[in-house]
Amino acid sequence: MLHHDFPCTSEISRKFHTPFLSDLYTDLMAEQDRIDQLEQRIDQLTALVASLLPESNLASDASSGEEGPEPVEDEGVTEDDISMAATRGGPTAQEFAAYFDGFDFPNFSGGEITPYFSRTRGGVSNSVPPKHLWPNFIQTVVVLQHLRQVLGRPITLASTYRSPDYNRAVGGASQSEHVKFRAIDFQVSGLLPAQVAQVLRSLRGKVFLNPATNKSFTFRGGIGVYATFVHVDTRPNESNWVG
Ligand SMILES: [Zn+2]
């Protein structure tokens, strides 16, 4: 703000007919501006600290967590992995992508989801999820699509389905929602995981329609905050944790 342009200055000058008082008044207004700015900054920092503090209802037992130490860091995908995933007798990644794209989510496509099905870790390959689990995933994406619209920022999907073997290989929890294809680990550009989780928790109690089943559901779900990503799933009960 340009302090010397403060609109009251000339009025004060006229009133007191003295440049000295006018200068003092200008200085005073400048100080007031600085105080206002500092107060604004304190509000911003207070909000940031509040979003970073774990909530009192966060689960403390490790069993409610979902991930191994670094679930996002998987080994690369090779052409061999992709052909293997397609020759197991189950559905192919392409079939899943076509199914997913049929729901016309504005901000998510099948093509960004399927590469994860071919991930490997310690020689164990992930796989394309069985068809009966596909509607579970659509349910969670419905919530994520809503979050995407609330935040107005791009969301990057990091981890979705894990086969039971692959889940063990990455150190996931034995009852992981990822094995049920109902969990997504994701990142939001420009926001801290704790900030994203705070907004996500505010969506609890909201009723959504799952277009895959044509049934409505109330979002409660699991929300996990990790150093570099957020976990969300649509289990019927609430669960919170910090990983
Ligand atoms: Zn997860």
C-alpha cells in the first residue's frame, strides 16, 4: 500500500493547515496499515498451525493406518509387467479404463489410474483389480471429484488398487482398503496434506450418488495424513490417522 496516497491525508492537511500534523497523521496511518497487515498475517499463520495440528480424535494405534513406510515410491513399470497383468485371465487394464471413462468424471481418466496396476515391488507385481471391486473405486472417486471441485486444484493419484500380494510387498496394512479398491492415496498441488485432510473431513456426512451402483451413500470413511500425500477411502465408518 502506498502510505502517502492515503485518502485522508489531504483532508487532514486542509483541516490543520499544517504540513507537520499532516505528516504525523500520515505516519500514524502507515503504522496502522502495518498493524493491519501483521494482524492479517497472524490470522493466516494461526489458521495454518491449526490445520497442521493433529485432531484430538485422530486414532493413535498403528493398526488403523494403511500404508507401509513409502507406498508412493514403487518401482518402475515395464512392458513385460503390462503384458503380464493382461494375461492373468482376469480383466485387462484397458477394460478397466473403458469402464472408468464411461462415468465421465471431469477431472479423472482411466489412463491415469491403470499404470499403477502394473507396479512392481521386490519382484511382486500388482494386478488389475477383479471386476466385482470396480464399483468400490467409483464410489471413492465420486468423493475425490467433489473435493477437486471444492479445492479448485489439480489432484494427482498416487496409489489405488493393491492386490493382496502386492499390498504385502509394499508393507500395507493387512486389512487395507487398497485391497478392496476403495482407497486412494493422492496429492493436491500447492496444499499440504494436513490442509487437504481438513477440507476432506468437512465433507463427512455428505450424501453422494455412486453412478456404478445407482445407490446413494453417506461419506464417512478413512482419512490418513502422510508426509507427502493424503489417503482417503469410503469405508462406512469414520477413521482418522497420521502416518
Ligand atoms: Zn492409502
